[in-house]
Amino acid sequence: MAILLPKKTPHRKVRKGKNNGIATRCNSVDFGEWGLMSLDNERVTSRQIEAARQSITRYIKRGGKGEPQYYVAKVKAGTVMFELAGVTEEQAREALRLASHKLPVRCKIIKREEF
């Protein structure tokens, strides 16, 4: 099994950091008509979403940080992860419902607000 790697990262091993609060960016449907919005703060693996940036390492017996095992993307509450356009309402709801079952985050299907 090959490890999925991002193209370029500033540091090979990163610290955990915090993932508190509500998303201030990527929190509205901008490109499509329907979107899938997260309701929790969670880490999503690189198999589930493309924008994985943070490496997760395992500690070794001798102490210290080990090699990167896999990569994750931190998702805050309110982040729109996927967007759809050009489909009917029933198709969009069904596709986003199936996608939400694959993620470790509680999700909500939202519609683009018309101004």
C-alpha cells in the first residue's frame, strides 16, 4: 500500500496544534449550487479528501518522533468540503448524502443562497 503524499510541504514533521473554533474561510457555497458542510472539528485522512497537509507520525520506542505514517487535513466546523452544480436537487442530495457517510465528520447539505 502506497502512502499518499502531498506535492510539497514546508516541514516533513509538524506539530499537532489546535483545531478549535468555527471556520472563517471556505464556509459558503461559492462554485456550485449544493454543498456539504462539516458540523464538527475533526481530522480527515488523505484518502477522504485531497487537501491533506499535516503529517501524522508514530513515536518510536527509543523516544522521539518517528517517520510520517499518513497525512490529514484539519476540518473546522462550518467548512464546505464538497460542492455540486448542474444536477437536480434529488441527485445532489443523494450524492452528498453518500459522500457524508464516508467521512468521520457530521455533515449537513446546504444550498447556495441567492442574493
